[in-house]
Amino acid sequence: MSRQHMVLTAIGPDRPGIVKEISALIHRAGGNLEDSRMAVLAQEFALIALFSGPPETVLQVQRESRELERTLALSISFKPTGQAPARPAQLWVLEVKGEDQPGIVHRVSEVVAGLGVNVASLESRLMHAAFSGTPLFLLRAELQVPDEATLSRLSSHLEEVCEQQHLSLVLEAAPTRR
């Protein structure tokens, strides 16, 4: 039996129980929730998830999601996709930290894209220093680096950008996933 893979996105006002409702919908239909990212941004909940199942499962999730849109005030959309590759390029974790300033994500992503490195995930956050209250910026990304030569250039270019903007940088191999 063929399995379809579908990316589901949901955005709406945050409240407890959204994750439970969406995961229950996929489970009831007989689908498998394979990968997901969820966050609350200001007062909005955002989710992106990959799920799979037979064609009838995917259709059932799409049909029943309309009720969740109404009851939870969510905007839900779907996009068919293929299965993730069995063995992607080597995964590296990037962390950039420092005093907040405009353009950090842009400068880092410009280097990454310029070298043909894929961003598997990226999270950024603004925090405040404990005693001074100074706005601090944290960027954490998982990068798919195709080869050692690219890794060397990536590290060098990122160090240059971070030095110019007085940011700290950590780039290390991602822990092996089971």
C-alpha cells in the first residue's frame, strides 16, 4: 500500500491543547506524525509537521481539519511532499550569540546560502541579560553541509561575520540520531 507524505501548517491564537488536538486528529485517521516544529511567537501558535499515511488517511486528516480550524480559530494548510532522504548531508549545529542588533539572521543566512549549505532548522530568540537587562540574541540552526571543503569555508566565513558583529560562534557536528 502506498504512503503519502504531507506537510501540515497551522497558525492561530495560542491556547493549551492545540498540540493534543492536531496530533489526535492525525492519530485517529491512522497517520504517522514523523517530524514537527512548534512555537509560540508573541501570542500566536505556529506548527509545521510532516505526517504520512495511506491516501485515505491523508484525505481524512484534511477533511477533519476544517472542524479544528473553526473550533480553535486556526488557519491550517497542507502541501504534499516526498519522503525525507535516507541519508542527508552531514548535520552540523550552529549557535550564534551576542548583543542584539539588526541583521544577524540575514548575515548568517547569506553566508550559509552562498556556500550551498541547506538550513534543516533554525530558531532565533531575543532574551535579556540577567542583571543588566541588555537585549541578547541567540540563533541556533541545524545545517546540512555537503562536504569537508564546504565546512572549512563555512566556518571561516562565519567566524569573519561574527567577529565583525562582536558575536560568539559555535559550529559542531550534530549528535547522531537514533
